[in-house]
Amino acid sequence: MRNMERRDKNNYYLDLAEVVSQRSTCLRRHYGAVIVKNDEVISTGYVGAPRQRKNCTDLGMCVRQKLNIPRGERYELCRSVHAEANAIISTSRDKMLGSSLYLAGVEVSDGSYIKNAVCCSMCKRLVINAGIEKVIVRDDKDNYRIIEVKDWIDNDESLEGTFGY
């Protein structure tokens, strides 16, 4: 029997987030989120229109793409609920306190991993209020960044008025 190398835990949960992202209905980017606490998956979420509304994939158009809006800006025009938001609303806050959120995203156009992916400013606020402690973001198949949510509290970009990410 061959001795196979075991996948590390962070990449295991990021692999799950990537599989979850395959349910996304955004025409630009597919994101998947997995919330883990005490080594147990407590919630998942992917990008998609609110329940019972038509998805961008059904409509065949993206308003933000049509208006040529840059990444990270004007999300109020987006039809979708983000992966992180969907994962957060699918479980109770007491379960999320001290948890980690794993985030994986791929470009629809070419299937590549999204460069410098990070939660948008709206999702950052949700993550903070949910009591999530860390966000682990996939950079490629084996590499990732670990973000301490406390850094988002201490370094509040909303005070700078910076657009995008």
C-alpha cells in the first residue's frame, strides 16, 4: 500500500470552499465560504441571488459588468448575496464566536484563482459582527493567507474612503 501525503487542514477546508463555490451563479467570480469551529464545518455559502429571485446565470447578464464597475466597488448594484454573507446567515452567532471562515474564489472567465482575494467591505463588517476570529483565503491550490479579523477592527479601511481592494 502506497503512503499518500495527507492534505493539511487549512487546504482541506479551502478545498471544501472551492467545491462549494461551484454552486455560484455569478457570471464574473465564483466564491465559496466554509465556516469551521472546533474542527467542525458549521456552515457553507456561495454567491447567488436571494432565494426565489433570478440568478445572473438565469438572466445571462451582470449589472456591474454591464456598467463596467471595478472589482470591490458598488456592490449595492449586485444581485447576489456574497458567499461569506450566505454562510453567516445560515448559522447562529453563538456557533460562530471564535470560528474561522475559509474563502476560495475563481474567475469565471478562465478558472484561475482570484488574485489578492479578500472579503469586500460589507462582508468584513458581517464577519466582524459574527464573531469570526480568522479568515483563511486561498491564493492558489496549495497557498493561502491567514487574516486575523482583529486587524480589520484595528485598521478600519472605512475611515479612509478607499474604493475596491
